[in-house]
Amino acid sequence: MAAALSAEARAFIEAHRVGRLATADEEGRPHVVPICYAYDGRRIYTALDLKPKRVAPRRLKRVRNVMVNPTVALVIDDYSENWDELAYVLVQGVAVVLEPGDERSRAEAMLRAKYPQYGRLLQEGCTVLRITPEKVASWGRLSPHG
């Protein structure tokens, strides 16, 4: 079951463009990568795009980790030299690799709508991870800086 997010946390997630996804392998060794993502109000989606990679998308460490240990964490944050403006949302949850179907197609469409680069870098039928938040913590100034 997806965790309920505060209105501020939802807005923060929706307004940001990059997060850091932490996965762990079967032995608990951590792996963290920056990701682009889309949020539908309940779940977060991230895709493996066509940027050059050393291995096929399903062989990437984050995907292999999710397949053996679906527990993940995602940090979306603001840094500023003015530390009164620091903020983050930490999402802990469960990730799965989506199978072909309507949900994966919707996720691809949301990602293309958010990131114009995906018009050419996101292949139809690409590997998509779905993160279902189970616990959400936030800290700092989540509202827009002004």
C-alpha cells in the first residue's frame, strides 16, 4: 500500500527533476545513482533510456538489485549555500520492473511529457521501474524559495 504524502512533499516531488535512487544487492551492498522520474500522485517511475551504457538495461546494477532486493530509497533534495533553504524528501519503498502493459505505457508517456529529451532517448517498451512509497520523511524548507 502506498504511503500518504503531505501536500508539501507531493509538490516538492512533482516540482523537482532529479533524485538519487539507492538500491542494494542480495548481500546488502548499496548502489546509488541519479535518476529522472515521474510521479503520478501514488507511485514514482523511472526508465532506462538510450544514453550509452556498458550493458543491456536489464543487466544494469540498479535493475539487478531491484530484482533480488526490491527495497529502495529515493532522495529528492535542494542544496543551497544558504542553509535556511536546505530541504529533502526521502521515499522508502518497494520497486519492481514493470512488465509490458498499460501501466508501463502510461509511465513512458509521463516521462516523455516531463523530459523533452526522452522524445528521442526513451525507446518504446523500455525498462521501467515503479517505486511504491511505503514511508516518506521530509525535512527543511519544502516550499519554493522566494
